[in-house]
Amino acid sequence: MIEEQIEIPTHDGTADAVLYRHDDGCRPGVIHLTDIIGIRSSHRQMARRLAEEGYTVLMPNVFYRTGRPPLIDFDLRADQERKKKRFAELMKPLTPEAIERDAGDYVDFLAAQEAVNDGPIGVVGYCLTGAMAVRTAAVRPDKIAAAASFHGGRLYTDTPASPHLALPRVKARLYFGHAIEDRGMPADAIENLDRALEEWGGLYESEVYEGAYHSWTVPDSTVYNQLQAERAFSKLMELLASTLK
């Protein structure tokens, strides 16, 4: 497996990224979007594992407008005020319009790589980037065939910027793996999202992972749940295998 530090030209600047590719032949492309803490060893491990299953994986720094990794250089548990301020700094530039511009740039960049075949592309997001995965599928329905969100936050809100409103533009098969007791996606929001998905009429699956709290899939999370993380990975593999291969 080859791991490359690369840069992606975007409409708004240059995004640093990591590309995982095999040294022989082309593979289907997948975009791996990190949680708000950004590119680090745990997500490198997750993206590499995904690539080892037979994919070429692009992991962009979705927070490139604010800075390069490491994006957090302090103990999040020790300073809640500093944590809140830093998260706000990272999220502020990520308007729906900026996310969709970036999404198109990421898709086009990955599709142009020699290590990527001519078929459809998948995308997976974690925590706040679960919504980005949906928007990526919406902005490039011609290319994105699969989009997955794990413990995604604010997927359904009562605002004009709610990600669920992008569903009519989506043609991809979708998967949503929800956490329990998630303030960013409480039970009523999950119910509303499920209704919106039913009305949308596309192929999807939406389920809550028993005993799994927000960020359960990420190895360096304090609530990492190995059993449920493995189940989530299996569901991701099923989704990609059914749409990209």
C-alpha cells in the first residue's frame, strides 16, 4: 500500500490530503472524510484499512481553510472553552455552498488519478462530515454511487441549510449508522430523517447502533466500541461492494 501526501486544487484554495493507492492497477475510488479533529493516526489507520480492501482512498483535510494537521494541539477534555472556540473556528468556513464546491473538487481530483478506475465513486463521513458525504452525493450524482455516514450530526434540522434537503439531488445508495444519545442527532431527528429518506424513495439503510455513542468508530475516541466499529466497517464494505464493484 502506497501512502502519499498530496495537494488538491480547489475553487477556494489548496487542500492538503492523503492518498492511499495500490502499486498495481486501478481500483474504485472512495473519499474518506474525517471527524472534526481532522487527519491524524486514527483516521490514517481507518483510511488505509479501507484501501486495503481494494480501493483507492482520498482523505482530504476538509478544514484546509483554517489550517493543516494537527488541527487540535491541546487536550480536548481539559479545556472545554478552548475546545468550543476551536471547533467554531474549524466549522465557520464550512457553509453548505463551500462544502459542495469542495465536494466537486474532491470527486474530480480522485476520478482523475491513474490509480482510480472509470467507474463510480463512494464517500464516507464521520461525525460532522456525515452531512458532507450526503452533500457530496448531491453535488455529483453522476459520479457518486454510495455515501455512508457514521454517527453523523445535524443530518436533519429545521433550518434551510439542513443536509436532508439535498436528498432530491441524490442518486447514490445511502447508509446511516447512528449513535445512541447523540446530542447532534437525537432520536426525533433520526425519525425525521427516516421519514425524509422514505419520501425521497432511493435505496438507503438507517439504523441505530446499540450501546454505541458518538464517535464510536474512531480508535482514538474515548467511547470507541470495537465490536460495533467492526460491524460498521462491515456495513461500509457491503455498501461499497454492492455499488462500486
